[in-house]
Amino acid sequence: MFSVLPDAVLAISGDITFYVNRVDLVSNGSYARWVKEFQALHPQAKVRVEGIADYEANMPKRFDARNYGDVMLVPRDMPKQTFPKYFVPLNDLNLANQIYFAANWEYEGKQYAYTQGVIAEGLVYNKKIFADASITKLPATITEFYAAAEKIKSMGITPIALNVGAAWPLQQWDKSVMALSGDGNYYASMFNDMEPFKIGKPYAKSLSIAHKIFSSGYSENDFVNNNWESSKQQFIKNKVAMFYLGNWVIPQLIESGANSRDIGFIPFPLDDSGKSKAVLNFDWAMAVSRYSKHPETAKAWIEFVITKSNFADVAGFIPTQTSRISNMPQLAEYMSYEPEMIQAAAESNDFIRLANIAGMDFMSGNYIRNILLSPDFNGSMEYWNKRWRRAKSHLNNSH
């Protein structure tokens, strides 16, 4: 007797290619397992996953050549109005009410991409070092954080790795303004501010914390070379006590040799209010090419990654689907602080353009490194206010 497959299953057929940034998850076999699980559900489909090193730099030329696969990650600087040119809408998956950041890649009512994972920003700390330093109460205020850093420094251990040489980890201080302002859409109001770096405002507060850490010798000595990979080893060897990063770094530390039991994770106490704030951020978003020959299969793959695979757990994310709970004990510790949850909004094209004109490499860290290296913090803030005003004037005149 022949079995009749439902039309929906029959539609999920054909070969698709998925371009990803997580080369590590390709090489360690994780994606091969997920592909196997997907193909067991949809035996008529075949998925090929290709890892692209330095994804942001290497994908634009693929877009230009229409050679960007069936499912891919949306470049961060791609203007929303170009989405219909490259992608198909995902509204018919009916996931919008079930996931975080559903509207972030929306244009004219159509959702073109969904994030592959959600990130909580916070303080990753080495429990062994904290115990050796007799720090029994974890810092709940910025004053307590500085006191803990001073104590750890006196032991000959680096309190916190800022990774100034690598630069990109300094993007955390761009993100902190959302927690300090209590506004996930802070960059929208910053766009209209003629003095966003004025002392007392969120950006100056955020950067002043980074500057104090650096100038007080609480961070690593080498601020020239890219020591990102070695900083993880220093943490494992109990020579670095903390990172200020997203929870995605925790699985990387474990994979590099750290014992999960030795890693803690709490909201970063950015002020002296004693109230915890958690910035929830989005990772890269998955989209379906409008040139895909098998768009239904491509959409089914995105739905599988978000709702059925354990991608988020393996990659170190909070699951995109709000009903799914992370299995990371560190996230349970983080959430035990009952922080105010602040969902980061996507930056507008106008804001990114304004930041670029000002010479502020937003979320890339080089301009922050220059601020850290300057002995005159207040002068740096005046300098950036001038650059921002000049860029704003240029943008206004170009319209």
C-alpha cells in the first residue's frame, strides 16, 4: 500500500544551501547533526551548510553576484528598503507572536528575517578567583565592582579583560547606554541630540566606566595586540577574573577548557542604584533568498532552527522562541537577579549613516580605544560632541 504524504511535507523538498558565520559549529559537527535531524523530518530535502570566516567582510560580494545561497544571515548594515530585492517575507511561518525581535527586520509590514539567537549582556566572572579574593558578595553597584577589581588587582590578577587590542569587544560600551538610559531604542533619541557625549548623559557615563577600568590598571597590560583568544585562556588559567560580554562567550570558554562550574554570570552593575538591568540583544538574523528555487524548504529550515533544534543552547544563546528556556546554569543565575529586561531595538539606517559620517565606528570599538588611550576624558567627550554636531549638520544639509 502506498502512503500519501501531505502537500505541506511534499513542498519541503529539494536542495538548499545555508551560509553561516559560526564556522566553529560547522567544524565540530553540530550543523551536520541538525541537518540530519531536519532531513529526518523532511526526507525529500537536502541541506548544505557552508561556514564563512569573517562573514561581514566576505558576504557583500556574494550578494552582488546573487551567489548567497538559499538561507543566509542578513548583513548588519543592509538598509531595510533593500530587503525585498534580496529576500522573501517570512510572515506565513506565523512565528511573530512566538519569538523575540520579530519586527527588527520588518519592512512595510513584511518580516524578512528572524534572529538565530538572543543575547543577554553581562559580567562573566571566574568563581575560583572571586573565592580566593574572599569576595562573598557579588558586586551589585559600580562602587562595589571597583572595590572587587581593586582587591583582585592586589593579588596580581587582571580584574577584567577589555580586549582593547582586539577592539571589537569594546562594543559593550556602546550597548551599555541602553541599560544606563533604560531605553532599548536609545540610539533613536541620540540621533536628535546635538551633544550625546555630554558629561552626565548615558554615553559619557558608559565610556567613563571603561576609561576608569583602563586608567586604574584593572584591564590587561597589552592594549596593542589582538589577544582575544589568549584572553579566554587567561580566564581559564585563573589569570583574568572577568569579561563584560554577552552570554555567548560562556560556551566558548567551556569549549576552550573551562569548567562550567567555575563560570558565573550576572548583570553588570553600571551605576549605584542597586537595581539590575538586562539588555537583551539580537544575534544575526536568518533570511530566505528571493532567488531560492526551494523557498518553502528554506523557510522550513529557519523554522526548524528556531523552534526544534538546540542551536541556541549549543551556540550559547537564549532561544529565539520565547517559550523555550535556556539550559545554561549561568543564565539561570543571571535571571535570578530579576533584572529589568530591556530589548535592544535595531538601529536606523540614518543613525548608522550619522555615526559613520562622525567617524564613530559604532559597535566596532576603535573610537572607544582612542578614548581609553586619551588621558583627558572630558576633552575626548567635547571632541566627540563636536564631531557629532558637524556630522549632524552635514546630514541635514545633504537632505
